[in-house]
Amino acid sequence: MAKDKKNNQEDNLIEVESALTKTEQYLEGNQKMISILVGAIVIVAVGYLGLNKFYLEPRKTEAQDQMFMAQTYFEKDSFNLALNGDGNNPGFLDIADDFGSTDAGNLANYYAGISYLNMGQYDKAIDHLKKFDTDDLLLGPISVGAQGDAQRELGKTEKALDLYTEAYKMNDNDLTTPIYMLKAGELLESSNKSADALKLYETIKEKFPESNEGRSIDKYIARAKAKMNS
């Protein structure tokens, strides 16, 4: 029994030695290829770090700095200056084009879209809002809802309703959800779908009674019921 155990150990040792020998032979035979592969990985890693430190981070900072005046004009409702700049400072359009790969460049599309919406240029508003990408719990629904506003102004009520519905379903919060529920309800009412509108109004009353929409929702509920009974 001890002899068999000894033989098994010797066999295992031979297999390990054989495996090590084969590995050594592979490494020796492919040393050049392995060196090239390792070198390529190092170059990519160093290149990425260099790109991030010496290009992306400075561009991010520059884009944020250039956003300041455009945001100032936006807050003053000077939408043309916010969009196109004042000759010394760029507007959202240039920032979106020049710094599209940065967070500020992405946000510039949002501001540009809202600016165009306020200026009555609805197709341009939609184009820029579609380019805006965010996971923000408030800006996400507002961006989608603003597209709904633009579609509504263009007379495309079905598209507007779809966008309002998407906006209020994105996440439940006391700010954006009742706003777009109410807008969706009003569109449903105008399309002779008062029963569907009533469901949304009653949801606002139940879930968001302290919101601006919730405090005035009773008149919408009464109006929808009156239409259903007429």
C-alpha cells in the first residue's frame, strides 16, 4: 500500500515537472510575442492615464469655466445670448460642439434645448434635448417633459402624451411626477379621454397632495367628472 502511494507521488511529480517544462518551452518559444503583448498593455495604460490627465481633465475644467457666462444669461432669460454667446464668451451651442465629450458639453445641450423651447423654436429644442444624456433624477424627467412641451406646441399631441407619460414614470418624486401627470391628464381630457385623465388627477391627489399640482387638483377632478357625466 505504501509502495503504491509512493509510486503515485512519483507519477504526480513527473506530471508537474512535465507541465513546468512545457510552460518554460512555451515562454521561451514565444518570448518575443509575449514581450510585445505586455508592452502594448503598458502603452495603452500609460496612454489612457496621459489622455485623462493632460487632455480630458483640462478640457473638462475649461468647459466648466466657459459655461459660467452662458448660464448667467440663461438665468436672466437672455436666451439668445445664452445660446450664441456675447462675442467674448461662448454660448451653449459652441460649448456643446467644442466640448461634447465632457459633462459640461453634455449639459450645454440641455440648456440649449430649454433656451430654444423658450424662444419658440421647437424643432431645435427637441434636437438638443435628445442629445442630452443624464441619470439625474430631476433633469432626466424635465428633459423628456420639455420635449413633450415642444411636441405639444407643434400640435403633435400623441407624441407629447407619450413623452409626458415617460417623464412621470421615470421616478416618483414630488416635483416632476405631478407636473407631467397633470400635463398628460390635460392632453387626455382634450382628446375626450376624461376617464383616463381622471385617474391621473386622482393619483396626484392621493400621492402628491402637498405639491403645487396637488393643492389645485380638485378643480381638474371636478371638470373631468363633469365631462364624463355630460
